[in-house]
Amino acid sequence: MAAVPVAGPAVIDARVVETITRHLESLRGTVEGGELYGLISRVLRKHRRLGNITGECLSELHGQLEAYANDPVTLPGMRIRARLLQQHISPYLPDFDDPSPSPAYASERLPEPPGGFEDAPIIEEVTLGLPAATPPAAEAPNEAPLEGVIERPSEQSEQSTAERTEKYQALLRSEKDAWQAIYGTVKDYHKLKQAWMKSLDELARQRDALEDKLLKTSEHLSVLEAERDKLRTDLEKTRTEAAKRPRLLPTPRASRANGRTGALPRREAFVREVETEIKRIKRSGSSLALGLIAIEGLERVAEEHGAEASEAVLRCYAVEILSNFRAYDRVALYDRDLYAVMFPDTRKDGAQRALEKAHKRATETHVAHEGRSFPLPPFVGVLVLYAAGEDVAAFVARADDALARARESGQTGIVPA
């Protein structure tokens, strides 16, 4: 194998220079190979300034490549490229031990040459820095050996050539295996990419299907909202018409028990119930409210529509108005046109609301009598609360006095006691 003599203590084979040049050409201008390209360029530029490429340059380059390949953050493909270049230059290293990686690279990557990789014409410098190989001299014709001169044996040269050839073949096989590994990695990457693209297509189809369903659902919801608004409008209209329409209550065909009162207890029985309730609340400490209701204008109804019309008014109050109180509230016919309501275990505000509801219902009610309809006469009402220590007579008398004052005032509705 022909060797190219260079200035310096070592002789470099031209083949290793071609290998380094080929690697630099393949790394030039690539994003992933920029760092490795800069590393090789810096080493070559350094020794180019000192002279030509020597064995010391190859030793330093070998150490830098070793540190680069051992760096965990280096890309796997670039590690393989560094190892390949190491194997190419290993046979041409000097006999002394390989120097360890320079501290500058071990601790921190050297800065890139200014102006980018393209601005540093490393390949041209390497190529031009080597002296041109001297063409082999023409073989001299075989001359007969001189007598008495012993020829120098060439066994060592032949053995060195065989070893170099064997190492070169091993390098070729190693490079082939490395490229096959890279190709396998790229092939696996393409398979993964195809699977990923297929998954993306499937996700896109599912997204389109969901968008269609969402659009249909939105349209259906819009229809339902329109129907809901229409139903709400119809309901409000019906309620408004019902509120404006008078309530007609037909007169019962057959008189109920106790005639006009609708079978309500009278005053005496009611007072006894109040007395019993007072005894109970003295033990329990509960509250007790008593309300009195007086129908106004009952005589005028009798004058205008007859006596039976007034009886119809009393039945209407007993059946339609006073029957809407709670089941445990006690209602009684207190006098001819008076009613009494006892609210056990009820505070004043609760009893007040109950009487106001009854008054509102009475003002909205009409009575039908003998083919004619007239509004139900309103009432005036009072409400008193039981005071501790008060007997039943005083309690009832206080309610009677409050009702008398309310009727004298000429007011209707619930008058504060």
C-alpha cells in the first residue's frame, strides 16, 4: 500500500485522508451532522495551521470521536458515523497510546467555527495540504544480483500489507453492518410513521363523524327549543284567559246537612274546641291564632237577588272558600254572616297568609243562582294571637272587639288587630 509522506514525524496513508474527506462531504450541510462536521473540521484546521496531517492529528481526532460517541445526548446515527470513522483511522494511529479526549471537549463542546460550516473549507485544505503522491518509478529491468551481496528479505513488508488488507476488509464489513443497522432503523421509522398517519386518518374520520352528529343534535335541540317556547306561550295565554274568566259555582241541587252552613259547627262547639286547644298549648308552649271573618253586603244580595241567593253565598263560602284551610285548622259558623277559624300551632304571619289567600279566592269567585251570575261578596277579617295566661272567654272577646272595630272602619280584607 502506497504511503504519502507528510511533514512531521509520521507518514499518513492517502487512503485514510480520502476516508476523512468522504465523511466530511457526507456531513456537510446536514442538520444532524453539523456538530460532527464541526468537530472534525476543528481538529483538521488546528493541525493544518501547524503543518500537514500527521499521526498526532489522527490520534487527537480519534480521541475527539471517542468522546463524541460516548456522549449520551448525541444522536444514534451520528454515534455510528463517529465509530465508523474511528475504525477507519485506527490502523493508522501511531504506536503510542491513544491520548484521552481533550478536556475542552470532555467538559464542553467546542464552539462552532465562525461563519458556519460552509465558510471553513476544510476538505480543500486537507486535500491540498497533502503532498502529491509520487508516482511509482518505472520498474527497472531485472538485473542479476551481484555476487557477494545478500538481498534484503521482504517478508515483513508482505506481512504488513496483508494485515492492512485484512483490516481494511474488516472496516468495510463493519461499515456495511452499520449502514444496514441505519437502514433498518429508518425502515422501522417509516413503518411507525405509516402507522401513525393511519391512526391520524382514523381519528380524522371519527372527528368528522362526531361533528356530523353534533350538528344534527344541535338542529334537533333548536327544534325542541322552538317547541318549548311555543308551549310556554300557549300556557301563559291559557293562564291569562283563565284569570280573566269568572268562576261560576252552580247551586247544589239538594241542600246539604244543616242547610246553608255546609255542616259547619256552631259557635258553642267552636268555643269548647278553643278552650281544649288552650289547655294543650299551656302544656306544650305552642302558639295559637284565632281569625274571624264577616261577610259584607249579604243583605244587599238578598235584596237584589232574593233570600235564596244569600243562602247560596253562605254555601259558597263554606264549601269553596273556607274548605281550603289545612286539615287540622278548625272552621265554624260563628254567627249568621260570621265565620271563625282556629289555627293551632301557627304563628301570626302564617295565619295571616292563610286568610289573605282566602280573601283573594273570594274576590275571584262568582256565584251562579237561577241562571244569573254575580260576584261573591267580599269579607273583612281580623286575626288575634293567644296571650299566655289568658282564658278562653277573654281570648274570644278580644277577637270580637277587633272584628267590631274593623267593620266600623268600613275596610275589607284582613285588618290588623
